[in-house]
Amino acid sequence: MVHRFAQAPYKVQKPFYPEGEGVVHVVVLHTAGGIVGGDLLKANIELKQDSKVLLTTATAGKVYRSLAEVSQQKIICNLASGSCLEWLPQEMILFNGAIYHQQMQIELADGAIFLGWDINRYGRTAAGQRYISGNYLSNVEITQAGKPLWIDRQNIIGDIEFIDSPNTLDGHSVTGTLVLLGIKLEGKIWEQLKQIKKIDQNWGFTALPKGLVCRYRGDSTQQAQHLFRQIWAILRPFYLGVNIPAVRVWQNLLF
């Protein structure tokens, strides 16, 4: 890491190298414990040529109920040629009444690779709370050399009819998205993914010209995390040439 700056409530921990010098692991902390109405969290990430970074968060994020003001998060990433960013945050929990807007803009140079996942829980279901009030908006734009690779917009409305509709969440409380972009996948990768699909029917995947997108819909963040780790284990040897590591901050989690 050549430059690091954070302003409270963000904190960037000291980088470490459990895989050797080839890949740096970075953990971002949100010391406030959650996002409230009116908050705006911004992160700017720049990868120099041929750098390899695994970036994660220390705990699950929380978005608290808001009467009117919007809670926002904006992430901007620029990846130089030959670099690879693995964006692997822990899940985000939206409390009933949360109004949360997320924006992510990623620019890949030629030869750069991005793998990332996003897992959301709608309502504190363990406490019997459903997401029947509020709004979640997400806008993700990933480009390479100025050309769109993947544009994804989601709008989850906190409303009983919306949440229970088979065309949206079908009564489920957890969604997840995993994307790999910047590299064309080989046929054997798709066969391995199909084998996982036979075991777990709560997800699906779509081939992209230079990558893939996976979607999960269910009721368990642990199931989503475990599934995404299985997919990551298949993909990482192909795009990075090494197996998935044991991420220190995840050690106490039941993935």
C-alpha cells in the first residue's frame, strides 16, 4: 500500500500478506457500527499496475431505520492494467424502515479483473422483523476501457406485497450477487458451477462475454456466504492462479 487515508467513522487497518507478497489483504472498519439517515460513506480505491488486493470488512454492516433521510454509500474503484480487486464485504443488514442508496462505479483498464459480492438481509428476521417499510436502491456500473461490461440496478421496496411477490423476493429475506468481470471463462468452469447448482437450487448464474454473474435468493446469509465461497474457490485458480485463502477476519464466522 502506497497511500492510505481515512476519516472517521471509516478506518483502514494495516495491510497484511497471509498469501505472501503477491496478494495484499485489507480490512475496512466502520467504527460507528451502522449507517443512519443522512450519512454518506464514500470510498475511493485505486489499484496500480499488476497489484492484487483482497478487500473485506470486519463485521456485518447495518442500516438503521430512517423517518425520511437517505443513508448512502458510494464506492469508486479504478484498476490499472494487470491488477485484480477482490471486493468481499460481509453482509449488509437493512433494518425495517431503512432507506439506503448504494452506488458503485468501477473502471477496469485492459487486463484488469474484478471479483465482488454483495449480500443483503432485509429486516432483522431473527427478531421477527420483516422489511415492510423503507427502500433499497443499488446502482452498479462496471466498465473496461470506457466500455460497459455490466450495469445493474436494483430497487427493493419495503412493502408486504412487494416482498412476498414471486417476481421479487417471494417472501425471502436475503439476496446476494457475485460477479467476475474482465476475463472470459473456460468451459470446465461452467461444468463445475452446474454441479453446485444441482445441490443448491437457491441461486443461478449467467454467462457474460467477459465474466459471469451469480444471484442468490433465500433466507440465510450464512448459506449465501458459503455458496459464494464455493464459487470463489472454483474461479480464483483460473483468474489469479492460486486457491482461496483463509481470511483472518472471517475465522470466527460459520461460512
